[in-house]
Amino acid sequence: MADPRLVGRRLGLIGVLVASLVVTLLGRLYYVQLLDPNKPVQTAGFVHDGLVVVPAPRGEIVDARGRPLVKNTSAQVLTVNRGALQALPDEGTAVLTRLAQLLGTTAALLAKEITPCSPTVPAPCWTGQPYEPVPVATTVPTSVVLDVSEHREQYPGVALQTVTLPQYPDGSLAAHVLGYTGAVNEADKKQNTSLSDADTIGRTGLQAQYDSVLRGVDGSQTMLLDPRGEVVGQGTSRAAVQGDTLVTSIDADVQKLVEQSLAQQIADSRAKGKPATSGSVVVMDPNTGRILAAASYPTYDPQLFVGGISAKDYATLTAPSANDPLLNRAIAGEYAPGSTFKLITTSSAVTHDELSLTGTYPCPGSMTIDGRVKTNFDSESFGAPISLQDALGYSCDTFFYAPAAAEYYADQARVAAGQKPNEWLQKTAAAYGVGRAPGVDLPAGEQGAGSYADRETRLARWNANKAQYCADAKKGFPTESDPAQRQYLTQLASENCTDGWRYRAGDNADMAIGQGETTMSPLQLALAYSAMFNGGKVWQPTLGWGVVDGSGKVVQTIKPKVASTVPVRQDVYNYIANSLSFSRGWAVSGAFAYLDSPYRNEIGGKTGTAEVFGHQDTSWLTTWGPVSHDAKGNVKAQLVVVGMVEQAGTGATAAGPMLKRVWDGLFGVGRPSVLPGIKPAATLPHLTPQVRVTTAPAPAKRGAATSPGLPMPIVPTHAARTGANR
Amino acid sequence: MTLLAARPSARDPKAPFALTPEVLPLDRRAPGYDRMLAGAALALALIGALLVWAATRDVARANGQNPQGFLYRHLLNLVIASALFVAAARTDARLLRLFGPFVYLASLAGLLAVFVVGSTVNGAHAWIRLGGGFELQPSEFMKLGMIVGMAVLFAQRGADREEQLPPPTSDVLLAIGLVTVPLVLVMLQPDLGSAMVLASAAFGVLVAAGVQARWTVGLLLAAVLVAIIAVKVGVLADYQLARFSSFTRPGHDVQGTAYNVTQAHIAIANGGLFGRGLFNGPQTNGGFVPEQQTDFVYSVAGEEFGLVGGAVIIALFAVLCWRGLRIARSADPAGRLVAVGVVCWLAFQAFQNIGMNLGLTPVTGLPLPFVSYGGSSMFAQGLAIGLLQAVHRRSAS
């Protein structure tokens, strides 16, 4: 063993070491408690505030007579308070198991759903604040509500909250115009920092366009939290303010009428063996620019999106077989307008002296333009020249080819002479709104601009694509199995490669009858025809009419603006309108169906049968009425109604009977009119002040307002917890 | 026994009463016990009871739990630890050589069991759940086991030699081997704090065993080198490094790892000379300091009892160490090494714990001996103090 003296020294050394530790600690303690000139202080409140957002009920959307199109309904939402569950001896396992059984899910999934998300907790997890009660089931069935509320002792930490949800009382009525709602996502929050996860946001249609008006102001409930984030009481609460009510110019009765007629026409056309894949109807007031109805088929129920659409429902809606029910064909669709375009062609030709209202012109069965033979529909022909009135009435195509081709060659001469081409037809189309979004009060992505071809765009497109055309022509589509198709495609690519830039006489002739690259939406056609009865004004139309706040006060009136004015003389309009009056009977295409209608003399219309490559014809009919003449003899109409059925045949066979049912309903044939006097509502409806919808959690009076940073005693939690769940 | 029986007869039969009691009351109840040592430990444990109570009552109440729950369990731990203390104190210290190796091997087995059936608390896989809410932390017992094992090793091999020479290289290497096995296991859990305690206790035993200075200095340098390499290579877990970096830059990342340190610092700094008074510390009542009933229990003392209370605790540890070293001086070789080992263990652990509360040392997750809430450490320390008593009784007789 070691030397005792050495051991003694070693023990002394350890003693000194220990003593130095003691002195160090005492010195540091003295410094920290008494000497330190910069003592740290608590900056966080001893009880700090956490905010629970109380989403505001969305504003209602009502029709022109104040009838609800979207209203609010209260729903029961089942919430789970994770903190309360964890305080239980079994950490809530039993409660979650019972709840899972009730809701038809598993306790494990519920446990995941109520766990706050973090880098180590992946989805499914709770994205809200840890202290907020987590909604685990929305729109709970009554049986579950009863079970939970009658056996409260079996469900500690589980609460039922009443929330308001948008409700579409008439199901799919005006679905495309109203649009659907969705939950707020990260992109929305980045765009608008005032949004919270609890909010509902309009995704499409009026819900999206007027979202800021409809959303209201979220309320809040302040929760008092201890430094661990546990709820110890409730602070101030601010009631949510419901969004304002949007009054639309939609007339629910008219909307119902056109939707029923559209759906029936689809069924009828299909019964006749036509595909009739889709269709739409637009009803507007040409004098105000307001839209009374806009229907699109196929349609959907926006209620499916309330509270989040299920994956299954979404898959059904977006399946190819569903044929895009979410698409608003009345406003966003772009179709070849066919002969309905002759309004524009006539306007241009007469205004620029290519046709005369008094002259007669040939209407042969076919005509060769630019080396290609173009025929009339069914090759019908008139031996003698006919008047413009008859050309419009019988819808003779060859009649309009001639001025279009002549204009083309005149322009070619100007181009050869170094001048800019006139392109009157194109300019007139642009004045009527073709090629530009109509500017209706819907999201920009939901309005079709339509299109037409001219020299400039043709050249630009060729410049952008010629490399591809020429490469395709060289390669010759080796992947195409059908030799005929391969040869056709190769030929086309070859022509495009060399001549794709060229705008031809045939192109101009195609445009004259609403074919070729000419497309318009049903709404655009309605706008163009409206111009006939209001002195050439092309409206920037509206669906919204006014915004009414909770007290019933009108806070905003929405008025259509004039987007452009067509430079066409009123007598030309009168001439066209009179030429197409159904009072002329057989002389007007499409009037046949109305021969026996009591109102036949009060309306007029133009059919269209648009050929679509690879498809059956698109059936069009644009109508107007009831017609009147003012003191100067100018033709006036109260409504313009445009109908379209895709792949359904001629205008007279599908769109004709479809709109006849609409006019029957408007005029009240065999039953009371849905729109007495066919007069759209002239003044905003008077809305009674809303009964304010308050949403849970109810404001708690017990906890007084706190200012952050002020130390305050902790309120016992039990009462606070139940308070939060009330 | 013979003395007690004889004394009454020595009393003057005519005197109405004895002027001086022959036997002091404590002497009678605990012959040969170092009362100051036991008293200091008991005082620390009772102060600990108050501090644990203060640290937990408001938070427990806010969570709907029994506000006195932690107090009761702390007192229960104290009762069990006292029983262990008495059992250890009553053993004959000469038996150390006999059961020493078993103590060492048993605690090593416990440490290994952690890797098989252990559970993870605060990042360290260091606990064995016993069921019924009881948990055991074998590394606490390993501290005592290692000290006893080393003491027996040196004493046994030293007794076989006649000359008064420092322990030979073979003994030192064996001892280092004894230390290395538990050290590595504890590092693997990973429990850096316990590893540092083990190392410092072992270092104290080596010094007291009289090993040559080149060994002690060499080992110190090696430890520093290992620490540097560990940080560079990344042997330490992220949370351990984070604690160290929050120590070097306390203002940084207040809500993260430095949060504990900052909050404890706020609590102590605002205690002042006499403190806010029991149950009146806003930091403590607000639950700002995480782990306050265990690793940061000293911050309760600093806030509610102030400089005076904080100094009393340090002073009680000083008394503990003084008595321990005093026992070491008069003990036989094995008892001396046990005493020194226990003193170094408690001194280093207390310094490390109080130091991290005062922002002096990095946060390593060590309880304050006797004071912190926690059964395993309390039991192991009860055994250790009991063992010192046994050593003391042996040398006093």
C-alpha cells in the first residue's frame, strides 16, 4: 500500500479541490443574485394569450328577387380537446376508442389526427394551434350528436360545436355561376395574410369573385395559456361578423326554367341518337347588360365541396366520363358559332358597303373559292339572286362567301401595294367582343374570349411553330399506325411548313359563316345580339347586382359597363332584327317550331349549325323578345336568349325546341309566366336585416381581458376546459 | 452493552439525579455514527422536498393532478432511501472486500439491462420501467458500484504487498479497465452527465489510492483530448452538442436548448438576498423552467429562498464533503477509497448541477444529490452515505 504521508497529501489535495468548487459556486451565486448589473427579466407574460379564430359565416347569395341561392346552415362539428384527454389516467385511449366506434374509424387514426403537426409528426396530424380543440368530424349525423350529448361523462374532452356552413338550397341550381368553396391553403395565406386555416374561401364562380365581400370578418377567442401552452382560461372574445349578402341579377325561376329545358333537350337529343354531350343557355337583358340566367350541362352540386370534398366525389367529378361538369360552358366554353355569326358578317358587309340592304345577290348551291368547293348546307340553292333578308332567313352560306372573298382579295391588293389590310370582318368581330374576355364578374379563368383568324395571328403562329411543322413533314409521323391518317397528317404538316403563314380567301369565307378558327362563348353571342337592341353597345355584363350588409343597407351597387360600341347604323340592326322575326314563319330558319306559338310575332332568332371536325354538329339558336318598336321605329327587345347543344344536329332540331320551352315559360304558355311581363327585376330587392349568426365557441365572460406581459394568477383549468368546449 | 449495563451502578446512589448524562441521546441510538454527515444529507433531502413541492404544485394543479403528488413521492423516496441508508450503515465495512465485486457486477448487469428492456427519457436510453409507475436508472447505482469495485481492487492488491509503494502499473490498468466498461455503457445510453460523474469519481479514487502523478496528469490530459475528438468527430448526439453550444452562447436560440438555462437564470437572478418566499416565485409558479423538480431544482431555491437559501444548500454540501473526507482520513485503505470516491461523486455532481443552474457549467441532465426529485439517485445516495457510516463505525471501533 502507498505511503501514508503521500495518502494524507492526496486527501488534502482533494479537500482543496472540493473547497475550491464550493467557493466557486458561492461566488457565482453571489454575483448572479446580487452583483449582476444586467439581471435577466422575464419578457414573456406569465400567462400569455393564444388566439382561436372563429370563422365568420359567409355572406349569402340571393337572386334578383331576394331568394337565397346560397345561404347558411348550422352544422354540428365534433371536436376533441387533446389536453383534456391527456390529463385522463389512460391518456384518453378509452374515449378515442368509443369515439372511433361511433364515427366508424379507428382510435389510432383519431389519435394521429389530434396530434399537432411537427417535423417529427407527419400527416395525418392537426395543423392548428396545440391548444385548439381539434375538429374530428364535420356534419355529424344526428345519432352521433345524441349519443355524445347524452353520455357526456363517457366523452370527456369531446365537444359539439355549432358551426355555420354554406348551403345551396336548390342543389345544382346555377352551380357554375355560384361556384364552390374550399378550405384555405398555404398559397391563399401567402396571398392574403388575414386568412386563417379555419376560413372558407370561394374557389370558383361568384363565390371566388366576391370572396372578399362574402367572407366577412373572422372573430376570435383569446385563450389564456401558461408557459407550457396549456389552456388555463379564456380571455376576450370578438364575435365574427358575417359576410355581406350578394344580390345577383340571376332570376331563380328563369334559371330553373332554362336548366330544366336544357336537361330535357339533352335527354331528347340523346333519345334521337345524337351524342348531345353538353349544352348551355344564357338569358340576358340587352338593355341593362345584366344576366338573368346562365345554365351549363353537365352540372354538379356545389354542396359537395362544403366542408371539403371527399376524394371519391372529386374523382367522380373529374373523371373523363363525367365530361367536365365543373366547366361553365355558358361563359367559359368556346365553340364555332356557325350561322349565328352572320349577324357580325352582315354588320360588317353592310357597314362597309360590300352588301346593300336593298340589293339582291346570288345564293348558289356551291361556290369555288381559292380552288376549293364550298357548298351550302344540304346544297340548297336559289336560282335567282335573293335579298339579304332572305339570305339571313334561309341562312344561305354562299351568299356571304362572295363579299368575304371579295374583301379578302381587296385586302391582298392593299398588302401588295404596301398598305395595311382593312380586314373589316375581323375588326367588326373584335368590336362585337370576339377575341376578348367579356369581363363578366367571374374569375378571369372562367370566361372564354373566343377567337378568329387574321393575317397577323396566322403569321405569328407560323413563326412560332414552323420548325415543328417542317420536322413533322420530314419525319412523317412514323408512330401513326393508320396509313391514310399518316399520309393526311404528313400532307398537312408539309403544307403548314411551307404555306402555314398564308391567310387565304377560304379562311375569310369560313369566318363569314362562323366556322374555321372562329369561336365564341354562348355569353359572347348573347352580348353580340344584345347590341342590336341597345344601339350597338357591347356590355361588360354582370351577374352581381348589389351588396347588402347585415342591417339591410345597400353598400354597393354593381352596374354593367359598356365594353365597346359597334359602329353599325341602327337601321341595319332594325333590318336584321326584322328579317329574322319569327313572324315571317317559314322564311326564317328555326321559326318552324314556333309556328303555333301565341307569341310567335313577338320574338325573332337566328339558328346556327356549326360543323366541328370529328364531331356531330353543334346546334345553336339565338333569340330575342318580346319585340317592340320605339317611336322612331327602332326594334327593341326585353331579353336575349342563346341556346347551344353540342353534337345535337341543326339549330332548328335541338336548340330550337329547347328555347321554345324557355319562351313558353317566359310568356306563360299553358301556365303562369315565370317572369310576369317578361320584365327583369328593375330594383334591388329589399332584404330584411339578417339575424346574426354567432358561432362557437361562445364568448366567455369569466376571464377578464388581459394585457400580455402582465403576470396574473393561473385560473384552475377544469372550468376553463369545459368553457372552451361549450 | 457492558458499558451501558455498568454505568448506572457507577452513579452516586445519594445524588437525586445525575449531573451529566452518561450517554448522549444520539450516541445511545446510533453508536459510532457520524451525525453531521447524516444530518447534512437529511437536511438536503428535506429542503429538496420543499423545493420539489414548490416546483410542481401549481403546474400539477393546472393539469388537474394532485398538487402534492410530487411531494408525497419525494418523501416516499426519502423513506426508502433512509431504509437503505440504515441497512448499509449496519453492515460491517470489513465485508466490503467480500461483497465489493458483487456490487460492481450487479450494477454493471443493471446497466446492460437498460439496453435490453430500457426506455428513453429526454433523449437518454437510461431507464428501466418496473411497472406501477416506478422506474429505475441503473447508472445511478453504477456510480456506487464502480467506486466500491475500485476501492476493493486497490485495497486487496495493496494488502498483498508489504512495501509502501504507489500502486503498480498493473493495478492502475486494471482499475482503468473497471472504469472504462461502465463509462462506455453510460456513454452509449447516451448519458453524458453520468459519464462525467463516473470519470471524476474514478479520478478521485485514483488520486486517493496514491497512484503516481504521471498517471493522474496523463489521464487528465487524455480526457481533454477525448473530449475534443468527440466533438470534432461527432460522437456526441445532437442534443448533447446543442446543450454545450447553448452554454457557450446563451443568448442564442432562447426557445430551444438554451431555454432551460435562460429561464433558470431568470429565476435565480430575481431571488435576491432572501428570495421571494416559499411558493411565491413567479418563475417557479408559472412553470417557466422545464424539469424544475429534477435538474433545475436549485433554481427554485435561488428564486424562493434567495442567496441565503442557495448558500445554505452549498454549505450543506460542503459539510457533507468535509465529513466524508474526515472519515476517509481515519479509515482503512478500502474504506478510505470508498469515502473519497463518494465525496468526489457527490461534490462533482452537486457542482455540475448547481453550476448549470447558475450558468457556470453546460447542461448535462444531472440531478442535485439528495435535493432533486428522483428515486434512483436518492436510493443510490442513501446507500452511499450509509456505506460511509459503516466505514466510520469500523474505524471508530
